[in-house]
Amino acid sequence: MATTVPILKGLVVGEYGKAQTVTCKDFDGVAQDISSYTGMTVVARSPGGTKTVSATGSFATDGTDGGVAWSYSTGTYLDRDGTWDGQVVLTKTGYKTKSYPFQMEVAKSLGA
């Protein structure tokens, strides 16, 4: 049985300040309650694995629906087009867990 990797679309090279959202789900597609976690980071790895970018995440709502939101800043944005790998890292005292990887399709920019 093949597993489908979720794909986040709508990103363009060089964008920052634009909110992105993913939902942490189990393999059955059920959203996970992540409200007890106190820290979250979204890690992105470039096509070819030569660059890693991290952004601080927050609950998209209250965490009970598994929603994580983040945005890139001027110094930490996706700087090349292609398919990036992403992962949410959740922490709380004495515990760290990671989401299943997802992909982000990043379109090329036409300039400026």
C-alpha cells in the first residue's frame, strides 16, 4: 500500500510574511491534539538537501485540531524553486516529536 505525502502549494521563491498552515494528522487522517506542546518549529530542506530553513510555528487555532501556522521572514525564506521537504517539530518539557514529512512546491519568481 502506497503512502501519499501531503503537498503544500502556493509558495513562490522569496516570499515572506505570508502565513502557511498544515495540520498534524495520523496515518488514518485524524487530526492530532497538539495543544499540550509549548514549542514548535517548521523545518524546510531545499531540493537537493543543500539548505535548511527553520521558522517558529504557532497554533493555527488552539492546537486541539492539529493546526500549525508559520511564516518566513526576510532572513529565512525559501530561496529556490522546486520541491522542498518540510517537517513540524513539537516540543514540551522532556519530550520532542516530529510530524511525518510533507512537501512544499515552490514556484519560481519572475523578479523583484
